[in-house]
Amino acid sequence: MRRQRRSIPWVLLAPLLLGLPLGEAAPAALPSELRVRVRLPDGGVTEESLQADSGADCVTLELRKGDGTLVTLAADFKQEVKIFRALILGELERGQSQFQALCFVTRLHRNEIIPSESMAKLRQKNPQTVRQAEEVRALEHLSMDVAVNFSKGAQLSSHIYNVCSEAKEAIYTREEDVKFWLEKGVDGSMFEVLPQSTDLPDLQRCRLCADRWKPCICSYGLSIEWYPCMLKYCKNRDAAGKVSSYKCGIRSCQKAYSFDYYVPQKQLCLWDEET
Ligand SMILES: *[C@@H]1O[C@H](CO)[C@@H](O)[C@H](O)[C@H]1NC(C)=O
């Protein structure tokens, strides 16, 4: 399959085009939604939804994987929090309930994703084009060693309440992220450190564990197939020859994540099996 690349397939609607002076937002900061067609690693095509709310300073991406799993990423720029949620369809013939929800909460760094305000202005020239990211970022491996209490989680980010409501018992984060949020003044009582291999020497990876009822370390991987990770700047030369730069597009990235977390029973981690 040939990758379709265009130099600037994306246009950030320049405020000047709208007749608004630079730096001034559109009248009401309504959430905006963009739908893009994205190529999946298995060759299939999925529709990805990108929502931006510049008022709340957050961005939400959602896509359905080939196996039906719904993957959501909510980036809360105000609280410096990003939330990954996976709604995994169960295999009914294996006696699994209809779906399993997982939430992974981690620190949002500056410059990981373009600002919500720019995302809200993003338009595509050709909505039918199937996109593939220009840059593949390295797989990130995260060890999720802390559980987050759902009812208190809204104090960390209000989006936890909306995004993780189906994953109340399965919201995970990392001690290093917790440290960062505690320094910002977030209430620590919502976090509970999970058992580690150092506490339970028998604790092994679920894929190596034969007993369905034993605790183990589960792995779950997901990938954000396409997201605007950087702004592109173009140069402009005015009549007097003075050069200025302005935002004129985005660079797209793909990034995969692998999360390790404790489960009290291997049967909660049935996808993580040796094949
Ligand atoms: C989460 O916090 C609520 C409110 O304080 C508490 O009632 C509940 O027991 C906690 N849940 C867990 C699993 O610790």
C-alpha cells in the first residue's frame, strides 16, 4: 500500500482569514470536532474523532481498533493529565462479560499534543483521504503501580469522571506521576499503591501464569494512530521585506503505549496470553 503524503494537507484556519485579529478567539469557545480517516496497522481504515474544547483547555481523541476495542485519549492541559481508556469487547464464548474497561492516567507533558486552541481550528481539505502519521514515535512502556479511587478522581481531573465511569475498579497511574501531582497540591487520598513484585515474590506476568485465580502483572497495549503532535510554522515576508512566521499546519504522529498493572486474578487479563 502506498502511503499518501501531501506537504500541507492540513490548514489551521488562520484567524486573519476569518477577519479576526490574531490572538482573539472565535466568539463562543464551543467544542469542535474533526473526523479523520486513519489507516490501522492491519491495513484497515477507521474513523478517528478529534474533539477540542479550548474553553476547558482539553482535547479528546477516539478511535475503534480492528478488533472492536474503543480507544479514547483525553488530554487535560489545565491539570497536566492525560487519560487513556480502552473499552475491550469480551469474548462471550469464553464466558466474558460484554466489555472490560481500563483507564490509565498519566502526566501530560508540554508539547506532546498541539494546544487545544490550535486543535479547535484544525480543518482538513479532503475528508476522504486516509491518513497515516508522518512520524512514528517510540513505544512507551509504563508501569502502572498505583490505583486511583474513581469517586475522588475528579479532584485530579474532571475528565476522569466522564471518561472512566465504566472503569471504576480499574483506574491506574504511576508513583512518579503521583509525586508530580502531589507537588501541585492534588489530594493524595485518592491514590493507593498496588502490590509490587518486591512485596509478592511470586508475582509473575499473567502471560506466564497458568492459574486463572492467581494475582499477576497484566500488560495492555494500545496505539494512538494519528494525532497532531506539533505545529508547523510558515514564513511571511511583508512589503517592507520583514519576515514573520505564522502557524500554517500540523505534523502528525503515531504513538503506541504498553501498560503493566497488577490484577488480583489472571482471569481479568485474558488477552495477555502466549500465542
Ligand atoms: C474511594 O473513596 C470513597 C470516598 O471516600 C470511599 O467511600 C471508597 O471506599 C473508596 N474506594 C476504595 C476502593 O477505596
